[in-house]
Amino acid sequence: MKAIIDSLIEGATFRLGDERMQAWREAAWNNAGPHAAFKHLLSRWTQASTKPIVLMIDEVDALVGDTLISLLRQLREGYIGRPVVPFPQSVILCGVRDVRDYRIHTEHHEIITGGSAFNIKAKSLRMGSFNQAEIQALYQQHTDETGQVFDSTIFPELWEDTRGQPWLVNALGHELIWEDKTARDRSTPITLERYRAARDRLIYSRTTHLHQLTDKLHEPRVHRLIAAMLAGDENLSGIPADDQEYVADLGLIETRPQMRISNRIYQEIIPRELIWVEQTSIVQQQAWYLTPQRRIDMPKLLAAFQQFFRENSQSWIERFDYKEAGPQLLL
């Protein structure tokens, strides 16, 4: 809570040039204690302010346990005390999940999924994805500023690869025009071949966003749904609706017109991440599964896999976290 209060004071000081809370910090902590000092400081600041205060707390769901509970309760107490007790006009909690999805373990290992601490939400807003026209308009901004053109054949591929997911759309653009050093010469047109190479580099890079996303795969609620989809289970009726909504909010799946992994990049990244260690531990002395023309000999490869599966499947599948989809991941 001290760190949260310090962050609030620092934000007011450097973003707004308001240094008053620095003088109030110690009194707020000493008089109100760790479970009320944040509310006390906000109330005092609101009372002294000539304008309404809108407070935005980013990555709030990164907080855990009693700290998060304390923060939510202080916000609720400040809210219900208005207008007698001064408090910010609005508070925006930004994160990757809805307040209803905060499942918190207290220091006594109790799980809290409801109660007054969570009864603070007026409305939940989800940042949507770009549509196809917006993707082209975004990339056109680069062309307008630099003169560098994108081949029109890129955009259907870009749409299927990302389905408009904002981070992916921007990351692919950055990979195309900056990480590819030859493309920093703005007279170089961005071709479909360059785009496909950039997409592969992004997938292989295992960047922070993609790594964090796959980290969610180990959550039980995500595991249940994704494992069933990877295993090809067409009957997902046993999956709780809350779990489906949660995984959709994370951006991992689309539920309309039917449930599926949300885009082609995630479709490749998810199984790749689940078996990363196994992939890197397989050693091939030679590419025995290629034809003399160096193309995959699919019948030969599948026949060899069948024999391998008969002899070794049990020991290999036990290594996977997603045992339900073990055969598919092994293949």
C-alpha cells in the first residue's frame, strides 16, 4: 500500500505539478493505517482540488491477495461515502480481466470471489480489435508520412493472422518497417514475401506479450477450454460459461460464429509454447523425412510417427501439461 500511495503522489507531482500530497503522506499513513491511508489521501486531495478528479489505475489486476482486497475496499468505502465525504468523481481500473474475474487468495489461503470489495463496478468496457478498414488506415498513416508503400496483398493475410488484435497489428508493422533493417530505406516497398518473413520472426521471437499470453494457458479455467479445443473436442457444453467469457476477454478465443482460437498467429503460438521444451530436446541427425527435392514426404513422415506413437506415446504424453491434447501436441 505504501508503494501504491507513493505512485499516486509521484503521478500527481510529475504529471500535474501538484505537490500537496507529499506533505500529507505521513499523516495519512499514521492516522489512517495501511488499510485506509489510500482512501484518506484521495479524500483530502479531492477536498482541496478545485476540479473533479478522475483516477486511472493501470494493471490493477497485477495486485494480489490482501493488497488488492484492501485497495478495492477503500475505493468502495470512498464511493459510498460521497457526497458527504469528498472522493474522486470516477475511478477507472485498467487490466486484462473484469473485476468479477478477480479470484483472490488471502494470507489465510481463503478464496474471495465476491462480496462488497467487488461491488464497485458501474460498467465494464473492453477494448475491441481493429476491423479490416482500420488496419489499412493505420498502415496508410505510415505511407502518408514516409512514402513507403505496402503491397495490397498483405492486408488479407494480416487480417487472418491477427483478426485485428491491436498488439499484433502494431507489432507486425514494427517488424516490417523497423526490425527489418533493409526496410528502413523508405523507398523499399513492403511486399508479401517481406510480410511473411516478418510474421515468422515475430512468432519465433517469443516476445513479452506472446510469452505472457501463453502463461495464461496454465490457469485452470483457460486450461480446460483450450485443451478441449486442441484435442478436437466438438462438444464444449461442459465448459462453464464464465470460463468461456474469461478466455474470450483475454483475447485467446472468438465465440462467434463458432468457438475457435482467435487468429492464425495464436493458433500457431499456443501449441508451440506448450511443447517448447520438447521441441528443443528432439535431435534429428538428418532430414530423413524429405524427398530428394527437399519436400516433406508426408506418407513416410506419418508412417514413422504412427510407429513412434505405438512405441513411445505414453512416456511422451506424460511430459505435457495438456495431456488431454497429448497426441495432437506430440504430432
